[in-house]
Amino acid sequence: MDESTLKNRIAQIESKRELLVNLLEQPNLGTLRIDVNQALEELDELIEEFKETFPAEN
């Protein structure tokens, strides 16, 4: 996989982060709230590590 493809895929994942945030705001989530919160934390770590590895070119 080349760098450009990887950047595009990470951008797609990053754009869908808001879906998890919206899901977390649902009052009837119950114990799934823990899993959604964990997924958000791991997604944020993945995005941060990617940005450190492939800094944006200005």
C-alpha cells in the first residue's frame, strides 16, 4: 500500500469519527457506552500516531 492510499483511508476513517461521537450521546446505550468510548479513544490514538508518522505537508 502506498502512502497516498494510506492517507486516503485514514481520512475516511477520521471523517467517520463523528458517528461514534453521536452514538456516545445516545441515552439508551447502556453498557455499550464503554465499548464506544474505548473505540473513540483507540481511533484518536490511531489518528494521532498516523499524523506523527506522516506529518502534513504544508
